[in-house]
Amino acid sequence: MRNFLKIFVFSILFLNFSSPASSENITSSFADLAEKLMPSVVNISTTQTVTTRSNPFPFQFPPGSPLEDMFKEFGTPQERKTSALGSGFIIDKKGIVVTNNHVIQGAEDIVVIVGGKKDYKAKVLGADPGMDLAVLQIETEDNFAPVKFGNSDKARIGDWVIAIGNPFGLGGTVTAGIISARNRSIGLSRYEDFIQTDASINQGNSGGPLFNMDGEVVGINTAILGQSGSIGIGFAIPSNSAQRVINQLIEFGETKRGWLGVRIQVVTQDIVDVEKLDKPRGALVVSVASGSPSDKAGLLSGDIILEFDGKEITEMKELPKIVAQTDVGKKVSVKIWRNQKEITKTITLGRLETSEDFQTQKTESAPKTTLIKGLKISVRKLTKKDIELRNLPSSATGAIITEIDKDSPLNYLSVNNIIIEAQKKKIKTVGDLQNIVNSRLRSSDKTILIAIINNQNQKRYIGVKLD
């Protein structure tokens, strides 16, 4: 009887320890993985010159005055050097580095720091603002330890991931977490399909890799939510989406995206009711560009694109991403809903970058940056492209923050926040903001009330004490 009890107890213990929920499936340490990957992650330091003009007159023009624009070029140009920090990772032993476009945009000098010790000059092989990616070449004959891309489509919600980067310039920092969500869109760019993670990501992590437990890059850390970032919500570009762009930048120095030539909007329930569609799905064609691939194929305003190249369009935002990832010149089958029935069109894709629409957007996408000394921030004018990408009202105006000094009274805000009002006056131009700030600096009460739109498109009022 005793032998039977011993065997019974042993069996119970064995079953408990071999349970699928046992601790053997939980990672006890990331040390070995981090040690292996650290040499492939780099710190990136950039410098650029910002030019501003001082007011040549002993007075200020009223905000919005036409005289302001007339005389703004008469000021004395003043130049200052600004620096920025970011992260990146090596994908080829010859020193090809991947990072974010916003890390190196406008940079005059780029320095890549490998292993936290050795500095190298680097040049830009190609950059893509559309997906916020850039590829650099380290200028040396040295060989490096590259990392490999993983299949981001296989990454599941709940999977362990680690982020390695250069937060706040500290360098070589490892944080761990899980994949919190997939297919996130936060209104920062046209081709968003972010992986959301709770691995701590802060300013300076931009461009750094998000690794799976096999040491493969499944994401490129790009954006943070919140004032400081380390609140458990970070976003990474999936590796599968990024690889296509990266390969094109290496081969051609530019991207080659598919182009339909349509403007689209969301299919609402009201539209479904009118068009007798089964449910809200697809993308409603608002307009068709003359001479575009869609125009040549016979697409019309009011058509609803339900399927593209065999891929069902469940939401409007999916279509631009799928089209962009399709080869230029490919003939694709497009299913559309027209006059309450489904029809099919064959379209030969054009190239987005050579389209007239893209060239117009490109011209608009390079506004001047201005230093607002009183606030110790740099800003640029809100453009039509910004309004479209962030789904703002068409009448929106303001100044987008592009840089915030550490000792700025607004250092708790984030880059890309939009200043829309100052002293309850609407900001239509950067000059409006400059004039109001200067006026408050000359007053006895050096405070200013500012209204911003944050990166989640929420409006906030902020009281600021000027130096």
C-alpha cells in the first residue's frame, strides 16, 4: 500500500512539473540574447544648421499683419548648430545601417557609434519619409556583425520582444516587453501598420530594432505615445513592410511604389445604405486623377474598391499600403461596387514617385523651420499634407513643433505637437506665433496661454512662463 501511495504522489508531482503552464516556458533572462545582439545596434548622432532672422525694427508687427511677410527677409540671418540622437542597427557586414528618416532628416553630419566606443562617419544611401525609414552606409573598410530580419507576420500578440537603443543619449540600453497589439494606426504617416509594444521606448530609441526571442528584427522602433514615452505604449514598423522599402533604398536610392491615382474616403453606414452594400467595407473613390492608371482602366468617382489584387479591402486605410507594396507595372484585378453590383477592372499600376500628385506633395513637404527663441523650440508651418495625414479639419492652421530644447519651458511636449493658438489668437503662420511670443516677452507679465493639438489629435491649453 505504501509503495502505491509513493507512486501516486510521484505521478502527481511529475504531472504538475511537466504542465504546459510551467515556468520552463517563461524566459528567465535576456542576458545571453542581449549580449549577442548589442554589437549590431548603433547610436546615431547628427548635426544641422538652423537659420533664423532677427527683427530689424524696434517694434513688432501685429500678428497676421501683411507687413510682417513684406519685411521678414530684412532681418539679420542668425545660424546655430543643432544636434539630435537616435538609434539604428547593422544589416550587412560592410556597414549598412537602418534607422528612421526623422533621425537623419536635414542632417549635415552623421556619426554612427558602434559598441558605444568607436565613431564612424556615415552617408545616406536613401531615405523614405513615407514610411519614416532611412539606410546609411558607414564609411570604413571595417567589417561588422549584422542582424537578420524575422517574419513580422508571425509575431503574435503576447510574444516576448526586446528593444535595444540609445534613449536620451544613454546608449546601449535594453528593455523587454511583449507585443501588445498589431496593425495600429496613429496618424503620423500614410503607410502605418505599427506593432505596438510595452517594451519601454523613449526619445533616442527611434530607429532602433525590436527583436523576437530568436534574435531577429521584427520591428523598427519609430514612435511613442505620451509625454516621455516610457508609459508602456511604443510603436514599431513591422519588418516585412520595412524590408521592401529598405531593399529599394539600397538598390535605387529611392522607393518605387505602386500608384492607382485615386483619392479615397471611408465607407460609412450611410453610404452602405444608399449603395445597398452588405456592410461597411472597402474604400470609396472620391476622385480619379486624369491620365492615371485608374482613369485609363475606367474607374469612376463613387466606385467602392472592395478587392485589390486578390486582397480584400476591409478598411479604407488598408488600400494605400497594399497598393504601395505592389510592383510598378503589374497588371492587377480590382473588384469594385458600382450601381449596386460588383464588377471587375484590370489596372496596370503606375509609379507613385513619378506622378504629378506626388511631386506636388513633395514640393509642399519641405517648409522652412524657424526658431522661436522665447519658447526655445523650432517650428514649421502646418501644411495640407500634414492635415491630410493627421485627419485634421481642412481649415486647420498652426505651427508644428520640430525640435524642443532641453531647457525649453515646453520640454514636456513632444515633437509633432501643433500649436494652434497663442493668447487665444489663431496661429495662421509661424510669424503669428513669433510675434505673440515676442510681445509677451516685452510685457511685465511674461506668461502666455497656448493651445496645442497633441500627437493623438487632442486639444489642450497650456500656460507657459517665458524666460
